[in-house]
Amino acid sequence: MDTERDKVILYSPQSKAVWQELQHIGIAYSRREYVEKKYGESSGIFLTAYDEYLREAEKIVPRPDPRAYPYWAFASLEQLDVSGGGRLMTLSVPADGAVFFDQYD
């Protein structure tokens, strides 16, 4: 994981729409309705996991918007799966605004 002062460099493959929102307003959040649209009838399982994650993550970092869902980002390029397309983004994120976990736990 690369760091620069109080920021951490993370990597995330995202859709063109997410990239455009970041370019336009400088911030982007996922939303429940985006997950529902993307995963359709399977969205329930994703939303169950997301909601549990949000309950626990908010104990560490306050959610900036009550409707916001996080985007997944990775500390290492080797952890990424870019097979779904989109743009690979390199993000400089305040270290105290990110929640880290070990995907192998």
C-alpha cells in the first residue's frame, strides 16, 4: 500500500459513469438503487452483505451521506479483477476515511 502523508493510494475498477461523476464533482457514492439495478433479482444477497458491512463500518468511519454505499477499492493492483471492464482508477484517499479489512479473514 502506497501512502503520501495522511492519504492512502487505492485502486478501483469502475464504470465510465462513476469516472465521469468523479471528474465532474470530485466525489462519487454508490447507492442502493445502483446495486438493485446492477444485480437485479440477485441484488438481495449483495444488499444484505452491504447493509451489514455498513453497520460495522460506521463504527469506524462515519458515512458521509446516509444514502451512500461504498465502492470497493484495493491497496494492491494484484488484488484487482478488471475482467468486468470499466476504468481502473487510482485514488488518493484520506487514510482516516477508509475502512480496511483482510479479504482472507
